[in-house]
Amino acid sequence: MLGQLQDAGHTVTLAHYLHLLKGAGMVMGLMKYAHGQVRQRGSSPKLQVLNTALMSAQSGHTFEEVRGNGDKWGRLVETCVGAHLVNTSAGTALDVTYWRERNHEVDFVLQRGTECVAIEVKSGRRRESLPGMAAFAEHFSPKKCLLVGAQGIPLEEFLGKPAAYWLD
């Protein structure tokens, strides 16, 4: 979005809209994880829907259609995990961010003080490598690296616990 906005006033307006949407419990921008706040604030936010009903009700697809499409199902599951993390960390000292450097990405990073936990969401059945998780662990030495989904923590179990649980 920011790439298409030419004037500085437009980016301020977009940031204001994101602030209003977050206040309404609809959508927010997750900041990029970084040790320095300056780098974090200078990055483009990752849009995070805070209620998956907003996403699925407007999709025009049935549950069965989405469940049968690996890419759509993966996006919905990742959004669900992100919404859960943000919603259960509200009012706490936890920050929910994401991390990306070049071709490496970690879906979510939970941070409390100097401790962090990296979270990768994989909804598929096939075994996938996690180069983003390995790169993140090498750079930041997180307390834990969690895989949520088919080959890791079952989705139902993960969603049954608040975000703070995973930092303890």
C-alpha cells in the first residue's frame, strides 16, 4: 500500500485508518521484530485481521472449499493464530510482531522484555523445512521456537492457551 502512496500526508492518513480499525477490533498492522525500535518503526506493517469472521464471511467460499484449497486454508489458519495471539495479549506486557529478512520469515514473534518466542504456522500435511526459523534463531536466540500446525503443536491446543503461556 505504501508503495502506491506518493505524498507524505497519505501515509499519515493510512496510519490513522489502521489505528481506527485496530480500535474497532477489526485489523491492525503488526510491526517488524527488531532489537532497535527505530528499525521496527521504519518497517512496513504486516496486516493482521483481528476477527477471522471478517475474512471468511466476505470470501465467497464455503468452509469445504477453503479447507480443500491448501493456500487459502494456510492463510486462514495463519490469520487465526495471529488474531488469537493479538487478542489474548491485549492489556499485557506482550508484544506481537513478525520478522522478515530477505527470503527468511517468521510468522509471529512474541516478546516480553528481552525474551522472545518465534512462532511459525504450517497447516499443510507435508514436511516442510523452516529456514526462516533457523535464521531467526541464529540472529536472536529466542527462548523457544514453536511450530503450530500439522507437524507441531496441534492448532486446537495452541488456540486453547493465551499468548503469555508460550513465554513461560
